[in-house]
Amino acid sequence: MQMSEYGEAEGPQDWVLRLPGAPEQVARARRLVSSALGREHPLHDDGVLLASELATNAIVHSQSGEGGAFTLTVSTSGDRVRICVRDDGSATPPCVCHAGLNATGGRGLPLVDTLAASWGLMRENGVNTVWFELALDLVGARASAPGARLTSLST
């Protein structure tokens, strides 16, 4: 197996983990992303941060919370990383809300919108899958218009 300069196997790789819907499982989600990418990968920090936000959203805002579960998928291929979080469903779809300066929440999807090369939401039978892609060619050169990368919204 060939390794890239960042230590991960070259070619498409997928990691999938089903986690209980408890707050302490967000740390496990971060560890999976960290292990999948390797700490030296230039997309590591953004991947870990955004996966943490989506895992937290699944636990707090869906039936994936207490007694539920969520699924985290990390896929790498060349210069791209795709991370998906699938929850156990919710009454309403996720929304990109803009939190006030003193708000303690509401920053997860705006962060995804700002840092990801593209992202989207798939909603089927009340079950949400939120995904994002990170790209090496955007490291250090963020797109100037937030919202420009939302590439699919399916409800």
C-alpha cells in the first residue's frame, strides 16, 4: 500500500463509525477524524473541528441524543476529504442560523459554510445526513462569500 506525504494510504479510503448519542462520543468522533487524516495533514484541524460540530448537532438537535446514535463517515481521496454525519431523525431540518455575539450555540453550520469547500444536507424520512468536503487547494485561501459552497439541500 502506497502512503502519501501525509501518512495516509493513497487512493480512496473510508472510515465509518456508529456512535451512541451521548456528549462524550463527540470526542470519539474527533479521534476518528484525527486518526483517519493524521495530525500532519493540512486538512486535519478543519476536519476535526467541523466533524465535532456536526456530531454535536446530531446529539443536541435530533433523536440521536439520549438513547439514539449517529453515524460518522470519513472519506479521503486525493486532495479531498469528505465527512458525513447521519442522525436518527428530527422533526425539522437543520438550519444555518446566525448566532448573536453572546449566544452559546448556533455556530456549527455557519462554521461548516465558512471552512468547507462544499457541503450539503440530505433529508429522507426525517433522517438527516449533513456532509462537507475539504480541499487542499482552499487551505489558506477561503472563498470570500459565505454560503457560496452550499451545493445541495434536499428535504
